[in-house]
Amino acid sequence: MQIAALLFIGFSLGAAMLLIVGNLLQRQELLRGTAQWAGFLLIAGLAGIQTLHLGWILSRFDYLHSVLYLLLLYSIAPSFYFYSRQLLLTQVHCRWHDGLHVLPLVLCFSLPYHLALPGAFLIGSGYLLWLAKTVYALREQRRRFHLELLALGTLFAIALAVLVLGFIWPLLNETDFIGAYSILIGMAFFAVALTLLRFPSIAADVSEAVQATYAESTLKNVDKSAVLAKLDLLMTQDKLYALETLNLALLAEQLEVSQHQLSELINTEFQQGFSRYIREQRIAAAKQLLLAEPNASVLSIGLTVGFSTQSNFYAAFRDIVGVAPGQYRKTHAA
């Protein structure tokens, strides 16, 4: 088990560095302020735990019985909460009682180690119940997600396995506990990395699903048929999807409706969010160009239909079509 644990620890530390660097290089439109800092603390906390596990397994240092290890354990659940609530809830504001989430850290100093360790996992179970309840509230939007639900379910299963491990800790020897915990953290990093590669816009899609779930109707005085007809013209004739800077505000201005009205219209009529809708328009155009222009490079086609980078084009094409653009061209070539 130790060899597997070392491999997963190495992957975790590398993935943590890439996730932090990736977040710094990309615009964080959905996650700002507290949520963004919580995301960094979550990644850093898990990487810190893995580093302490590495030192213990290699017999270089032992901080597993220290306050530092407990502080890292107790920081994971609150960090995850502040990070995820920005995506899963609407009208999120910092309130005075948010400070109560820090109170469990006092247990690191007030409880003996044999009680403080399972206490961290006990508190984590409360946050996991909150997550399950919050995600269940989005059940009406499940038709908008396909493999994304499987990816999120995998993360939820890993988190549940971590909690079970924490509760059965007294029944295990320390070597097995550290090995199993390191492997589970590594699996979580792997699942996150795979999910982001497969669904790079998952954060935007989830946020739009949340807005669709909790928003009140804004279409009472809107001629939906007329707006939908104009939207179809903008996509099919004007090819507005090819504009790289196209966003919800710009399209709403062209349709002479508010952003909220356009967002709700796309959600109700197409059962998807704005980001997904535009990606599908671009991919539909790309599929035609791949076959109509066999000598054009895949990259040039991706840029032509509105994608800013080759990686974004490939990821979206795989997400919607199921294969890479080049493979699609070979399979459907005359």
C-alpha cells in the first residue's frame, strides 16, 4: 500500500501546483473574494496533508501527531464550504455568523489527539450532508448534465470514503490509515483533474443551473417566439457565435432583452445554460467546416467558429460530440 500511497501523493502535489497556477492564469469571473481564497486554501491544505504523509512514510519527519496536522484537517471542510457555496447558491453574502465555521479549529488545541482526529471527520460529515442537500435541490436541472453528474458523483463517493476512514480510524494501524488516506486524497485530485479536462466549463454550467433553479420568471412580458426567431437569425445568418468575445450581455443587447431574460429563455427553451448553448452552436458549425474544408487545419476551424485556443476547442468538441475533431473528420469524410 505504501508504494501506491507514494504515487498518489506525488500526483497530488503536482496536481495541486497545476490547479493553483491555472487559477492564477485564468480569469475568475465566477469565483471572487472569499470563494477564491477558500479554493486556494483547500488545495494548499490537501497538499499540506499529503506533504506530511510523505514525510511520515519516508521516515523523514513526523508531524502527524502535531497541532499542524490537525489544523490542516480541520481547515478542509470549511474551505470547501466557502468555495462551493459560491457556485451552488444564489445571493451569497458574507455574514457575521460565517465566522462560526472557524470555531471547530479550537478543537485542535482543546481536545486530545485521539479525540481531535475523528472529530475532524465528524465535522466533515456535517458539511457533506449540506452538500448533498444543496445538490439535491438542483435535481430539476439534471437533464442538462450527462457525464458531469458521474464525475461529481465520483468526488462525492471519495469524500464519503474519507469520512468512513476517519470513523474506523481506531480499528486500523497507523500505517494503513495514512496509506489509505493518502490514496483517497490522490484519487480526489485525479478526479478533479479529469473532470476539468473533460468539462472545462463545468463551473459556469453549474452556476447557470443554480440561477435557473432559484430565479423567478422574468419572461412574463416577453414575446418569446419573436426573441427566439431573432436569436436563430443571429446564429444561423449572422453567425454571432463566431465572435470570440461574445457573452450574455452582448447577445442580450442584440436581442433587446435583459441578461436575466435571455438566460431564463435559453434555460427554459433549450434546457441548457448560455455557455453550453454557444458551445453547441460553435461545434455544430465546426462539424460542417471539418467536412466542407478538408484541407483546413483543425486549429483554424476552431478559431473560425469562435474558440480562443485549440485546447478549448478540443475539450468542447469531445464533450459534445464524443470524439476529437480530427477523428470526426476521418470517420465522416466522404
